[in-house]
Amino acid sequence: MPTFTLLINGKKTPVTADEKMPLLWAIRELAGLTGTKYGCGVAQCGACTVLLNGNPVRSCSIPASMVANQPITTIEGLSPDNSHPVQKAWLDEQVPQCGYCQSGQILAAAALLKKNPHPTDKDIDIAMQGNICRCGTYNRIRKAIHTAAAAPQTSTTQAPNPPAKTNK
């Protein structure tokens, strides 16, 4: 089997796998990052959404070998402590119910706001189309995206450096 390198959340991850293995399974099973969820397996529900070069993609339908050395961001890489404005807004607006679709929803929302910092309801509906929430929290999702848009934005989707320790 071939070995290739995935660049997940800023870290190089060597992967030995069949070249047809979906990115979803490489992320979950080989890289050990389980925040990305399996939903339908045919790129229709959005549960497996990750960011590839900053764009939301369905990881269940992309061979991992095809995205070698390209930046991939999973929910774990958005921020290690839920400090990303979208994650904060998700909590503030009490979006999750079962939570299964949330990593895909949050990553799609973060990509939208990076490209369009002040989206309209129509912009949100278009960008989030295809990310299915079985609990039906679409109104809260839209509200959370507006809340995140109004919040101060960080310049990166990766975690900032921790503050320096001081001796007191």
C-alpha cells in the first residue's frame, strides 16, 4: 500500500492506506481524529465536512491520496478550546441538540464567514445547503452564524500561541 502525507490541522500525518480510502476514514481511523462524523457515505448530509484549502468538502467522497500535502482542517483544528467565534456562537445560541451534525455545520459556517464576514440570511441558507440537521435547528444555526459574524474575528483557524507564563 502507498504511503502519503496528510496535512491535518497544521501537522504532517503520514498515512499508509489504499489510495481509494476516503479522507473521512483516514482522518478518523488513521489520524485518530474522531470529531468528523460519518453520516451517509455519499456526500449528501454534510456530517463529514472538513475544510480543504479553506473550503468545505465532504470527506466521505474524496480519496485521501488525492489531497496529500493540502491543508485540511477538522473540528479539532478549528480551535482546541472552542474559542473560535463560530464555536462560541454555537454555544451561546444553544444550537446543538443531538450534536451529530455539528462539526460539519460549524466548519461550513466558519468557511462562509471567512469568505463573507457579514452574510445575509440568503447567503447563509446557500452556504449551509446540504448540511442536514436531523433535529431541525436551522433557525438557531442561522442565528449563531449572525452572532459569530458580529463577534471579533481571529485571523486564523488554528489555535493561537498560549500566553507566556509569568512568575508572580
